[in-house]
Amino acid sequence: MKLYDELKASAEETRRASKKLATLSSAIKNKALLAMAKSLEAASEHLISENKKDLKHGAEKGLSPALLERLSLTPKRVSAMADGLREVAALPDPVGEIVEMKRRPNGLQIGQMRVPIGVIGIIYESRPNVTADVAALCIKSGNGVILRGGSEAIHSNTAIAAILEKAALASGLPQGAVALIKTTDRQAIFELLKMDALIDLIIPRGGEGLIRTVTENSRIPVMKHDKGLCHTFVDASANIEMAEAICMNAKVQRPAVCNAMETLLVHEAIAPDFLPRIVALLRKASVEVRGCNKTMALLGPTQEGLSPAAEADWTTEYLDLILSIKVVDSLEAAMAHIARYGSQHSEAIVTRDHANAMHFLNQVDASAVFINSSTRFNDGYAFGLGAEMGISTSRLHARGPVGLSDLTCKKYIVFGEGQIRE
Amino acid sequence: MKLYDELKASAEETRRASKKLATLSSAIKNKALLAMAKSLEAASEHLISENKKDLKHGAEKGLSPALLERLSLTPKRVSAMADGLREVAALPDPVGEIVEMKRRPNGLQIGQMRVPIGVIGIIYESRPNVTADVAALCIKSGNGVILRGGSEAIHSNTAIAAILEKAALASGLPQGAVALIKTTDRQAIFELLKMDALIDLIIPRGGEGLIRTVTENSRIPVMKHDKGLCHTFVDASANIEMAEAICMNAKVQRPAVCNAMETLLVHEAIAPDFLPRIVALLRKASVEVRGCNKTMALLGPTQEGLSPAAEADWTTEYLDLILSIKVVDSLEAAMAHIARYGSQHSEAIVTRDHANAMHFLNQVDASAVFINSSTRFNDGYAFGLGAEMGISTSRLHARGPVGLSDLTCKKYIVFGEGQIRE
């Protein structure tokens, strides 16, 4: 009960702050973001020493070297965080934007204006830079934000949030605009998810367990940042050089992210030419390949780093230098595989056939569908939105990269001259 | 468990149907809607006789005459239902609309295409025409729909849905595209709300109890259609004739709907001129008035149909010919009252002062904010959207009137020529 009361008092403060934030000028919000950036850089040493506590605990708890690497702060990473804040300050303010304005036959002028959502709660795991990124996006879009980071980064997040809060307050932002939950008690998540009178949107960023917990227990609307099981389909008519470049980019440029390719689908007509070439390139890049029967038959079973795919391979988001490959006999078979196994995240086709390209584009259900380009482009920067909260795998409100304008909602505005309803 | 299994099997069928619906041409969907309209009209007598069973049960259960009137079907109402289907057929198909398309510096063309949400569940009370309206909007936007009407209209809804389903199937729509839940067991609602793998959106339309039940128990995203506690503020500089026309329209044109005015706020500088006039008009229209102390002092306490307002009056959605009136000393006081007591539905100002009009427009938080016009315009037809699902009081995805395009979501589409991420 004490935990609930404390969290509620904090959420109420953020709620009050959100009312003020909603009406702040862009100038004040930007001034605050630049001050926050400066404060982070000035506190670089302190942040790194607090981060060391997290790294020490993490090592003791047996976190993998990859996770520890993601968790660690360096002077360069602190600067990058500060630059992230400056980038958000430089983006246009979405609040007050009038999306459309039409005149009705009765003379009413009716449009929609972007306004902040209100209070946004973010529940995230691991990387501490998310704390700064998310706070910046919420402030710029006029929203109060409640941050709940993972226990493995609690010292780093607490230090970052304290610096951000202090700088925000000194720049004229209201008390509570940015609020970090300082307890690592997991119960705090369940308590937060009940506060639908105080929090307007919950964004979970993390593993499947977290997303499931949030979806099942939230009374507050949820915008999921779920997994990406992404495919690239190399059609019979694909330009082979283009297909090689796109597949290699989608798999190896950054294998641990959600928009990386996990399964390669190859049309059987091009497989004898394409498969030996792409597998040679993949092996050179240390990618382990798991092939369907046809793939294995075409490549021969004795190659190192090549093994038969099991059913589980089609459902696995490796997030690693591993790729499953399946030969299909048609575009329809490729699309059926994607519909069955894909996570509706990022799906690509490489083809020279216009009808096939448009069929794939229209029929495939995903947050982003790519023709002749890499799934790695499913990203706020690449799509021209600027910084992003992440990539939404929800269908409602925002799907795909979530930029500043997705952190607003629209109210109708009506200019009349005395009109009444007949 | 049996109930859950039955509902699940039905939802799975609708899910499969939704995949086919998503790819149907506008021509087939429109043909089905027109056939459904014709079938409803042809079955008018049958529908009215089924409706009589509901009216009989309703009268036995002691439903109010107003509720029984809402529930009743007449030949005219059946025709209006059919015309509603024809109107939806005549609206543009939102599916496949490309919302924007931009070229990035690397040559990628990136845009967003509207696609169906998937399966929509509607939980509604009372009026049986909702069954046809909602089915039409969901079919046109390519969504499967699961309908759960109120027990008081079960015979009417079952008959309407059976006719719609039969006509839809005969016109080439997939089995299960429109599915009505035929049990009146309330447990069915709780079972439905767990099916987040099969249903993409839940829309509750009804009283506060229903909305609360759905919000607290749903794992599926919810778009609420909650109450409207709407205000009109008559500013010091208002044109008095205009203010009279707007206030009368907002209160009496259709008092039982969510966008009707419930509280009138009057600036103290105009109150001595305006209040006696508007109250005389309201009384002539049989509106009962509940005034604040200042209102009572200005009007004298002895008038018939005029009594002092209690605190509860500011929080009550009368949905009837009752109006609370409060005199305020400033625009800020009016906006503070709205922020405290309003339900963020429809809020209006009547003023000749440009700065006040714009301040009100920018600061007031509601699904629609009106300058010099009636709150009654917060409606899909009035806003030019055509037919609507209702008026969303949720902030995310769609706020205000929910038209066809709000029943879609957007996927990013990317046209490349071999681009890869650097």
C-alpha cells in the first residue's frame, strides 16, 4: 500500500506538470533540453562512476558480455546522449500543428490540432541512454513522463534522471515533468499499470516477458515495442548483386536489432544461382546458416557453419549472426510463410517484376514493407522523423517508428460564426 | 470453459475472414453492403415482430418509456437502417489510401498506406440500428467484426445480424466477417476481452459501468465512447443573439446525446443582460435550470423551474432537459471550471474577442473545441466524415468522431532501388 501511495503521489505530480507542459512555448522546452544536454556532459565523470556500480552488479549476476557492453557508459556515450537531446531540441515542435482544415457547406471551418497525449509511462530494460532519449522526446512533445528502467541499470538511470530533472526545473519546466521510479521492486510496474486516471499511455520496451506482463495487466493504453522476426524474399527475377547487398545489410550491419533479417526466403528459380553466392558472403561475415531441405540439397551438407533448419528456426528472433534460409516455389508461398511466421515488423522483397513488387507491398501486413531495400531502414532517422521512441508493433495510433508527432493526439477545432445544427 | 471455447472458435473464424476481407475490392464490399440493405428492407416485418419480443420483455422488466422508444423498430427505422448501409457503400474506401509519400536524400520513397485494423469487437447497449451501422463501417474498412449487443435488444440484434450475415455471404464476403454473439451471458464479455491474439480493437459504447468493466478487464486496446459533460462559455463580448441561438441549439435540439450542453458558463459582465433572456427561452422550451448563487441572485429565487445548483450538478451528465448555469468572473475561471468538471468531449466559447477565442481554442482539452458554434456539431456527418462509429473519448488513435479512416491503421511502404543502410 505504501508503494502504491508513493507512486500515486509521484504520478499525480507528473499529471499536474503535464498540464503546464502542454502550454509551454517551444522556446522554453528547447532551452530546457539544451540545459539538460549541458548538465549531462558536465556530469560525465559522475555518471560513469555510478554506471560502474551497475556494471559490477551485472558482472556478479552473470550478465553476458554483450549485455554488459550495452549497459556501459563511456565519455563518448555520455556525449552522444547529450547530442541526442540537442537533436530533439532542433526538431520542429509538433504541439499546435494543425493537420488539416476544411470548410463545410455551412461555413464552419473544421480541422485537427496536435496536442500532447498527457502523461506517458515508459517501462524499459537495459541501455541507460534510453532514459535521456525518452525524456527529451516527451518534453518536446509536451508530455509528462514517468520512467521505469530495468534494475540492472538503476544506478545509471537514477544519476541520469537526477541530472535531467534538476536542469529541467532550473530551466522553468514544472516539478515532476520527468520522474524516474527509483525502486527496483517489480510490484511497482503492476501498481503503475492500474493508474489509468493519471497515465495516458504505457510504452513497454523490452523482451517478450515484459511486453506480455504489461499487456495483460494494464488498464492504460499500451503501445508495444515487441520483437522483429523479419524476412527478405529474393524473387525469381531479382537482380542478384542487389539481392546480395540488401541481404547482407539486413543481416550483418547490426544483427542485434529488431529490424535485422532473421529468415531469408529465396525463389526456387533463382536459388541455384543465388544461394551459393549469398551463403559464401554470409560465411565470410561469420554468419551461421540454417537451411531448409532444398537449401541443404543445393549447397551440400558438409559445409562448415551450415546446418539443417528445424521448425523452431522459423519462429526464432536470433538477434545474432545466425540466419535461417528457406527455398519457396512462388511469391504466394513466400507471403504465406511471412504471414505465418512473421511478427509484422519489417518485410522486404527484392524483385524486378513490377506486379510482384506491388502485390507484395499491398498484401504483406507489417509495420513497414520494403521493395528493393533493406529492412534495416525501419527506423525514425531513416524515415525522416528524427529521433524516435522506438518501433511500435501495435497497430493502433502509431505503427512503425514512433516520432515526436506520434507522441501527440489530435483534437478537432471548429471556427464558427454562429452556426447551429439543423 | 464451453463458453470460452465457443467464443474462441467464432473469433478464430472472424480472424480468418478478416484476412480475406482485407484484400477484397471496394466493388465487392459495396455490392455486399447494398445487398444487405435490400435484405433488411425485405425482412422488415420479421424484424419488427422480433423487436416486439424485446419490447415486451423490456416493458416487463420496467424499462423507461424513453428507453423502450429507443429500442423500438418501425418500418421507417428499418428503412433508415438500410439507407445507412447504402450511405456507407457510397463513401470512399479508406483501404489502400496512401496518406503521404516523401523522397529521402538516399532516393528511397517512403509513405504510409491505410490497411484494415483486423478484427474489431463492439460491445454496445440498446439501439438495434447500431448493429447494422457498425457492421457496415467495419466491412467497408475491411475489418472483421464481432458484435455484442445488450440483452434488452437480443431478439432484434439476432434477427438483424442473421439477415446481414446471410446477405454478406451470398455477396462473396467470407464466413464469419460479421459475427454476433448470441448468448446474453455477461461472462462472454470477460472472455472476449482476453482474446488479444484474435481481436485487435474493442469499442465499448454504453454507460459508465460498461466502459469501466471493459477498460479494467481488456487485454485488447480499447477505444472508449464515454460520457459527454459539455460546456458553452458565453464571454463578456459575446453577440447575445448568437449566444442565445447556440446555447438553445446545444441544449434542446437533442438533449439525450453526448454532445449536448450540460452546463452553461456566463461571464459576469454579460450575465445581467444575457441570463434573463436565455433563461426565458430555456423555460419556454421546458428546460429546468439549476443556477449558481450569482445566477440565482440575478434571476430571483421564486421562478418556476429554477433552483439552486448543488456541487453534484457540475458533475452530472443530465442527458435531459436540465441545464446547470454558472456565472464566472473571467475566461480563465471558465476554463478552470471546464478543466475540473468537463469530460473532454465538446467545449464551446461564444465571443467577439479574437484573443479570447484563440486562447480558449488552444488551451481547452477536449475531443472538439468550438468557437461561436454549437457543441452539437461534434459528429461524423457534421464534420464531413460520413457515417461514424461514435465519438471516441479516448486520446489515442482516434479522438472525436470515428469515421471509416479511423477504422484503419497505417503501414509504412518503401520503394527502393537497392538502397542499404550505411
